[in-house]
Amino acid sequence: MGPIFGILLWAVILGLLIALTLISAVILFFGWKRKSLLLKLLGGIPLSLCLLVIGSFGILFAWGLYDSFTPSRVFEIEFGFAAPPEVTELRGYAWVFFDSGKALLRFKAPPDIVRRIVSQRLQEATAEDAAPYSAGTPDWWGPSTGPNVKVYISEQWTESFATSRAALYYDPDTRIVHFIWQGID
């Protein structure tokens, strides 16, 4: 499902939901005005359900934004454990939109934390192997390229996408970690 199709599908669903909400509100209004129990029920029940659905989608959307733009949540989602106190200067975000996604993290961490992250799904690689991973990144995300920098990659970071590549750069001198994954269906 491409992004255009997804956007159109959700626009149609949202449009129908809004139309049903407005129609139900009008029916409920006339039920109150005419003191008709039948019209109140015919308007009030669908109106309540529509507002419940709209509210639920709003809460899920807000929760998704919180998870996407809170670096500590992105760390936990990507690595499977909360960032311990030794992880400092944590910065990052994640974004998933229909058939593509991306997460970026930059932080300072001691070697034992990096080993814990790397042991999950990453294999040691060269900087050349990881070069395609860093396209289209913000200014604050720029991994070191020094001679001591360790590079790790994964060709399938998450099962959520058909292709999901990840790279982690670790500079043991500065203890700065740069992590990125990009996924696409």
C-alpha cells in the first residue's frame, strides 16, 4: 500500500466519520427540539459512537507522536531496554509513515552499553558498508569517521518492513554513538 493510497483511504474514512457525526448531531438536535425519544436515540447513539472512535484515534495518534519524538522512548523501542543513567546527551526521533520508516539516535554511552546494543542484531562492518545508511539525516546526526570508530550494521533490523537496514557508529574515544535504521516495504 503506497502512501497516496493510504492517505486517500484514511481521508475517505475520516470524511465519512465526520459526515456521520454531523448527521447524527442534527438528528439529535431535532430530537431535543421536538421532544422525540426516537430521534434522540437515532441521533445520540451514533453520535456517541462516532465521538468515541474519533477520540480513540486522537489518543492513538498523540501516543504515536509521543513515542516518535521522545528520545528515551525511541531508545527503548529500538534496543528493547530503557536507556540506563550512563547514557547521556540522548537525542533522536523515529518516524513511520505508511510503507516507510526511520529512526535516528545520538548519545554518549560506555562500552558495556554499546556491547549490549550490538549483541542484539548487529554485525561489525566497515564505514564503507554503512555509507548508504546515513543519507538524509539532520545536522546533529553526523557520525565520526576517525580511525578508531567502530561500525556495526544489520540488513534486517525489524520485521515491520520488507527491507529494514540499521547502522551503529561508536567512537570509543568520545563514547559517542550514532544509530540509524531505515525501513521500506
